[in-house]
Amino acid sequence: MRKILITSLGAIAVMGLSACSEKAQDQVEQAGDAVGNDIERGINNADDKAAAGADKMGAAVDNAGHEIGAAADEAGAKIEAGAADAKHDIGSSVEKAGKDIKD
């Protein structure tokens, strides 16, 4: 009887340990899933921030391009106006010199 009782208690202890082991495995699996999810969220967050930064940089480059284009157009207009003024002044000076020579 004593052997049966000891064997029975041993069997109950083994079942208890195996149940604890399953529970521990489940907890480890859940913890691993949680860590994996945290890593995935971190990567997605970093990716979103990198994409937003790239969008901002692209917008800044586009804006700078527009400003450079506008400044170049303005400079070209000023050069053309200055050339027209110089042409007029030279023409007037040549005309005056011609009249002075004629007189």
C-alpha cells in the first residue's frame, strides 16, 4: 500500500511539474510575442518618421528650387532692363556725338 501511495504521489508530482512546464512555456511564448510586437511597432514607427522626414526634405528642396527659379527670372529681367537702358544711353550718346560733329 505504501508503495502505491508513494508511486501515486510521484505521478501527481510529475503531472504537476509538466503542467507548470506548459504554463511556463505559454508565458515564455507570450513574452516572446510581446517583444516581437514591440520591435515591429518600433520599426514601423521609425519607418514612418523617416518617411515624414524625407517628405519634409523633399518639400524644402522643391521650395528652394522655386525660390531659385524666381530669383533667376528676376535677375534675368533686371539684366535685360539694364541692357536696354545701356543700349538707349549709347544710342543717345552716339546720336549726340553725330550732331556735334555735324555742327
